[in-house]
Amino acid sequence: MLQVSKITSKFQVTIPAAVRRVLGLKKGDAVAFEIEGNTVVVRRASALDRECAKAVEGTLSEWLSAEDEEAYREL
């Protein structure tokens, strides 16, 4: 089943209801994105995914500048 959603001006996407149902997602849940070549798989984030993200979040602050936002806006 194909589901489509549009990207907003802030690069946000609404997860279609059918996808939320399949993944069992509720408000506040986290999702994980797995990149495989030019394909991205979206799945419900596990506790391990959240712990890994929490462990590295402090090391990623150098990418939070306005200059970086501008440089990577088109990606």
C-alpha cells in the first residue's frame, strides 16, 4: 500500500494514519529512520534507538548554527 505525504516549508511531514496504525504509533512516540542506499525505512523507535540518540546528542551541537541550517536547507 502506497502512502504519500507532503513536506512543509519547515521540512516536516505528517505520518499518514495508515502508517501510524501499522506501526502502532501514538502522540509522543519516536520513530527511527534507517537509510539503505537511496531508500529510507521508517519504523517505530526502540528503547535502544532512543538510548543511542541520547548518548550522542551532546556531540552534534556543532551542527545547530544558522549557517549550517542555511547550508543544508536543500538536502
